[in-house]
Amino acid sequence: MTLKHCLALVLALACLSHPARAMTQDDLLSAEVLPGWRTEQGTHMAALRLTLAPGWKTYWRSPGDAGIPPLFNWSGSQNLSGVRVHWPRPSVFEVNGYRSIGYRTEVVLPLELTATDPSQPILLQAEIDLGICRDICMPAALTLRTQISGPGAPDAAIRAALDDRPSTPAEAGLDGIGCTAEPITDGLRLTARLALPPTGGVETVVFEPGPASIWVSEAVVSREGTHLIATADLVSGDGGPVLLNRGAMVVTVLGQQRAVEIAGCPSP
């Protein structure tokens, strides 16, 4: 677990108060696998649906310093060679000066499954650790097991979640991105300048550097017309140097009207 994840978990556990001890996970969270359909590419598009009690939320893959990232373990599955999670556009929450990123009340996470032998059913076993929060936070653990077989059928909930994905750079009108890095005492300071039309309201920029061992600060964001500027610090969780892999970096812009996901953070 990275330093960032540890800090988030400590914060979540510290939020627990006496009323929370009267609650159980079953009171606050339910989950099911939607079986979905076989795609034209030969994969199978299923989904995980999480339903939370009113007012509760859970977190995106990069949840901010006040969130707990979901962790997936598929190792108990059979005839499964790969899983790709298609993340719908998340919301940004500001509570008591802390920012988190995630989903409130319900989220459908499309799961694109690749079978080892496409002619045989997939036995999908998902072990999931995640955090759920309202005024307090608590960790949750799920184990789901189901068989996926046959061509399946279209599912409106899965399709809606896929349609709610972040825009591609071309769809969003991105006209270029350039990233500069400068050394700081314990890592690197990364600044991205994006030629990007406004995405609506207050814009949040999230840097995902690839290695989970790198902690990334909340980005400071400003706008100069059609240019969005975001700066964040990257620090190694193990105290070593930060090696910036520009090709592995994912930059996501979250606005009130749309989100944009950009692969790579090239030099200007």
C-alpha cells in the first residue's frame, strides 16, 4: 500500500464515530454483477453495480487525498485472462477543506472481460476492497462470484455507464498538451499546459503517473482563456527518486459539463 493510500485509510478510520458502530456494511452497500453481452471484438461486457444508502458515496480509481481507492482481485476467477474497468465520469466532492473524487448513491462500473478460451464460460470471482463515506467513512469488502456465458443481451444500465465515459482529446477539442518537470526537495513538480476549451465550472485536474508508489498532490489549476494550467508535486512513497514516465501518465480534466482523459504528458 502506498503512502497516499495509507493516509487515506487512516483518515477514513479516524472518521469513524460511535453511531457508525451500529451500522453494518449490508445497511449501507449492496452489489451485483450485471452479465451483459459479448462484444464484436470477442470480449464480454459485464458490469459491477454498487448501490449505496442515500447520501453515501464511494470512490473513483484516483480518489483524492480524502478518499480510499478501490482495490480489485480477480485471481479466484477461471477462464479469465484480463479485466478492463471502464470508469464513468466521477464527481468531485469538497468536504471540510478536503477534496475527494467518486460516485454518490449508485455507480455501474463496466467490466470488459477477456476469456482465456472464448468458447467456454467465464467464472468471474471479484474480491473488492473499497471505502464508503457520508459524514463518516468506513471500509467495505465484497466477494462476488458468477458465471458469464453465451452471447448475453444488451443492458441499458451498462450502455449508459459506457456513454458517460470521459471524452477523448479529439472529442473535447484538445489542441495540444505540454508538460514541464522541475526538481523539488523530495520529488518533482509537474506543470501541464493544455490547449483545451472550458469543460464547465470549476475544473479539477488529476495526474496519474502509473506507478502506485508515487504520491501526487492535489493540482493547483488556473485558466488563461483556452489554456488550462495545472501544477502538482510528485513524491516517491519509498523515499527514492521519482522517475517520470511521460508515456504512462494519464491526465484527466473534470468539469461540470464534461470530463476529458488524456494519455501521455509530453514535453512542450
